Amino acid sequence: MVKQMMEAHLSSHYGLENHGFRGLGVEYWNLSTPALYEHAVRNREGLVAHMGPLVARTGTHTGRSPNDKFVVRDALTDKDIWWGKVNRPFDSDAFEKLRARLLAYFQNKDVYVQDCFAGADPRYRLPIRVITQQAWHSLFARTMFLKAKPEELAHHVPEFTVIHAPFFQASPEVDNTLSPTFILLDFTRKIVLIGGTEYAGEIKKSIFTVLNYTLPRLGVLSMHCSANYGSDPDDVALFFGLSVTGKTTLSADPNRMLIGDDEHGWSDHGVFNFEGGCYAKVIRLSKEGEPDIYETTRRFGTVLENVAMDNHTRRLDLDSDLFTENTRAAYSIENIPNADKTGMCGHPKNIVFLTADAFGVMPPLAKLTTEQAMYHFISGYTAKVAGTEKGVKEPSSTFSACFGAPFLPLHPAVYAQLLRQKLNQHKAQVWLINTGWTGGPYGVGRRMSLPHTRAIVSAVLSGALKDVELRQDPTFGFMVPLRAPDVPADILDPRNTWHDKAAYDAKAADLARQFRENFETFADQAGADVLAGGPKI
């Protein structure tokens, strides 16, 4: 076994032979960001853009491959996992055979190893190891997860290991996969195998899935949300939402301290970030609208996925969807000027559910009861619009339980009950904010103004709406403020923004019906009070 001697002091005593590797080429352990840049460029994995970010392409996979994700079904997971479309079962023996083929594939190949952590709170921190074929994926892992201190590396023993081989393809007939691509989670062996895809988000989200399995057992609510706090460290806000709803944008508030933009835990001690980096969608990112995130695309150490670039001048074109709408930037959270480096804070006072309603039905702001919050948390509603995904030509509703169904190994009721307990204990107020359309559906109406949405968030977090007059939405039942500072009163009632009021009523009734139909899957575990928190038809 060969090691690069000048970097051997960065390796753990818990070597790769413990994962079954034999006959490897060079093992590159815990390389620094500059060293990984050098390797990535030398290996022709990416190019350095103007101002210093590393630009990489992910080939045919420009997003996650949810249909290729499986969980090993065995004695440990048989009764626990939420089996179905999200968590497809995979045979344990088939996993072992595929792992053996994968390990054989790695013989004589160089590998990059990053030993790091997931979870800023030391009480719940998970030691992890990411083993990759490419330097830029190792840089991605180093950027996104929490770095181990130099003195910790020699004794680092991972509790979970990700093995990523983007150029190894499974044989569906032999390996029992659906395609040559696979993301396999084995909670007994504590291994994740990823093959056939270069999309780096699979690495990040596989560990998130692991935490969603382990932490609820410890009484910690694992959450797909961003978090920040105001001048008072106890003035904590959480922002739940799916892609394109504004979770990252709205949490990057220059007047508040950022805890993290995507994944957090809520324990008896408060909220803590799972990661050390941010993974922001950057298509059509503007300096004026999102200045802090924009600046990260012009910084050394940032990894840009599928962002268009002039190969001569090396200048980026953030408006281009040449490769995909899902262009991404992975950057250290320390690049956000007002980020809290501890990644920890107190309990939330306000919780925001973000939706990008493409039907123009939802109000820009609504106040939820605990029962309504449970209903909308389990529903996890947003909408897709034309151009966001291949084949999407008309707006379509999307329901993703707990605002993160693809990453939930346990039944959504587990997370919902933890949320209820914490809402009751800490008296947090839950709000629904629509960052989608007003004045009509997509193609007729217009997108909510970002300045208006920011003003709404500011009013919520400042307490300016404490005594404001409210009206009850006749379809969804939640309470809607009649006014908010710096927000035109006419947009607070979406029906008033439609020229054809009858068309609004019909669309609202149709969306309510879709809510009810989606919730039928969860009704048996929700309880009558939560069901009463849903829309009326």
C-alpha cells in the first residue's frame, strides 16, 4: 500500500483496509483546499474561474437520482424504515456483492479521503469519512462538512463512511439496481455506496439521510431548514422549504447571524447546524438581490457545479442554463460575513414554512396554529414550474413530507411528533410564507417581489405583527394579516390580486383538493386535530 509520505501525518490510524480496500494506488488523506485545487486541475476535473472558484461539470447527472436510491433491508431496519417510493429495500447479500465488485474496481486506483464531522453540537456530532475518486469531490466534502482539527485526524474513526465511485456503473441484471447509477445506504454496516453519478449533492444528502435516521432516536428533530438569529441569540428563526422557495436566500440576512442554510437539528439544548458549508442554487443569482451569496461565486475555495463559463476569460455566466437549471455553489459558511462559526444557537421563536405556490392561491403570509403547522409540515407543499425540471411544461403541485421526503428514512409522523413536542415546549410561532405567484397562476400572474418577501420576513421576526388585525382564509382556515410594514395591503389577500375572482375560487378549491388527496397517505397516523388543520372543500 502506497501513501504520499509528506502527507502521511494527516492520515488516521484507522486505515482504508478497515473498509475492505486492498491494492490501492496513492491514498491522498485530508488534503487542504489549495492541494485539492492542484489535483483537480492536474487531473482535468475542473477549471479555475475568474476570482478563484473551481468549476466542475457533473455530466449527465445534474441533480439527484432519487429512483436509484435504496436502503438495505435487514433485521435492524426492517421495522423502522418508511418503506415505499422514498426508501426502496435492497437485499443485504446483494449489497455485499456489489460492494465487493466496487472494492475490486478501486484496486490500483488513487483515492482521496476526507475525515470530517456532521453536527456542530459535540453532543451529537457524527464522525464521517468520505472516500472519492476525484479531487473535486473531496474538496466538496471538505467544504460542506465540518473539518476535523489536525490533532483529531490521527485518531479519527468514522461512524459512517461514504464511498463514491462516479465512473463505476452497476449492472442492473447482476446487482439488482434499477440502472447503472446507485445510492445505497446500509445502516448496519454504516456504509453509503454511490456510483454512476458525479453529482456531488448525493454525498451531502446521503449523510443527511443518515442523521435523519440516528438523531430522532436521541430526541433530536432533524430538519431540512435554514436557521439564523437576531441581535438577541434567543431570537432564533427557522426556514423550511424545498428547492427554489428561498430557504437559502431569506436566511442570509445581513441584520441577523446565519447558523446554516440547509440542515439542522433541534435538541433539548437548542438548534445546531449539521454542516460547515452551504450548497446554494445560483441560476440567475444577482449581486443586488443576494449580495453575500453572489460574492461566494467569486472566491477561492468555492466549488461551482455546471455553471457556464467563458473558457478564455474564465468569467462566469450565472444567468445561463446551458447545462442545467440546477447550477450550484458549495462554499464555506465562513464566507458569509455574519455567519456564526459555532453553528449553534438557542430555541426558535419563529418558524417559517416557505412555499413557491405557482397557482397564485396562497397568501404571501399566514399565521398557523399548532395543528395547522403539523398539517402543513407533513404536507410540505410547493409547486414546480415550466423549465425547472425536464418534461415540466405546466405548473404542478409537489408535496414532500416534512419539506424533505427524499431524505427521510423514518415515517414522517416520527418527525411531526417531535415537532409538536418542541412547539408545545418552547411556544414557537409558525408562519406560512408564499414566495411564488400572485395575481394569477404561473404564466398569468407575477412572482412575489423579493423586497416584499424580505419585508414580510422582517415584520414576522421583529414582532411587528403581534397586534395586527387578522382575517381567516375561507379555504385553508389559517389567519392572514390585513397589513404588514412596507408591504402593499392589496397583495396580502391573493383573491384581490386576481382579475377573475371566480377563477381564483376554482383554483383555490382545486389546490385544497390536492392537499386532501395527498394527506390521505398520512391520515391514519395524524389524529383528528391535525386533520382539522387542513383545508376545507
